[in-house]
Amino acid sequence: MVCHLHRHGHDVASSETSIMPIGRPTFLDLSHADAVALIRRNDVGRLAFSFHDRVDVEPVSYVLDGDWIYGRTSPGSKFSSIGHSRWVAFEVDEIKDRFNWSSVVVHGTLYILEAEGGARPSDDYAHALDVIRVLDAGDFSMSDPTSHQTQLFRVHIGDIVGRAATTSQHG
């Protein structure tokens, strides 16, 4: 059977067998250490949360610090829904192609961090600022490249699961 594909701006005629990789993919579980290393290597992930019968996924910048994922985002409806259920999922992927990838999903509890009134922010908020500034020292300053992202949060890692696929031949 021949099918016609439209891929990356080109029409391609191909048989079903020619779209399979040369080697069959192998799927495997990542060790805890490998899953943590994947999260540590990256700084953009997706935060998934639900409210009633709706699930939302938001891309966010983040930093891993111990058993916590710290991030910042714009204030909005996502955090009003999280007030009803703080249980979230957080995902980070490294994708080379459809049969060579790694993915980690964290389940945990999200905490919204408030600066609190007064001259001195809370210790948790101050620590979050220090952690987030690893991404960009200008965060929350006059030179902040994403000044609209004023909401800090952290997710406590409850469990972490990593999966990968590869077509590499390891002897």
C-alpha cells in the first residue's frame, strides 16, 4: 500500500514499511537517578492540573532544587483552579525523533508562593527567588525579560516516573 504524506512542506510517497525506522524501538523505564538528571538538564516543562471535568497543561520555566520544582508564571485562572486541588503533574521531555526520546512525569503537590506584605518576604518566597534567578539573574528586577510572570510556585515531588524509547543498538 502506498500513502502520500505531507511532511515539512514536502509531499512524500511512501510505502508503510518505509516509514518504520531501520531498527525497532526499545522502550524502557528510566532509573530514578536518570529521571532526576533529565529534569535537571532542562528548564522548560509542562504543568498539568485539573478542575472539575477540565484538564489544562501549561508550559513553564522551572528549576529543580532538591525535592522541589520551582517555577514562575503569569497570574491567572490556573491558580484559582489549583486552589481547589493542589495535586498536579509535571512533565519534561527530550525528543530526538518519534522513536528516540525520554520523558519524565512528576506527580506532586503545588504550592503558590506569596511575597506577603511587609518589608521582608517570607523565607520560602525568598528561597524561591534565589532558585529562580539561576535561570536569569535579572528575574524580578528592572531588567526582567518576563516581567509579566509575577507568580512563583513550587511543586513537591511525590513520585517520579521516567520512560524512554531508543533505536540505538547496544551490544
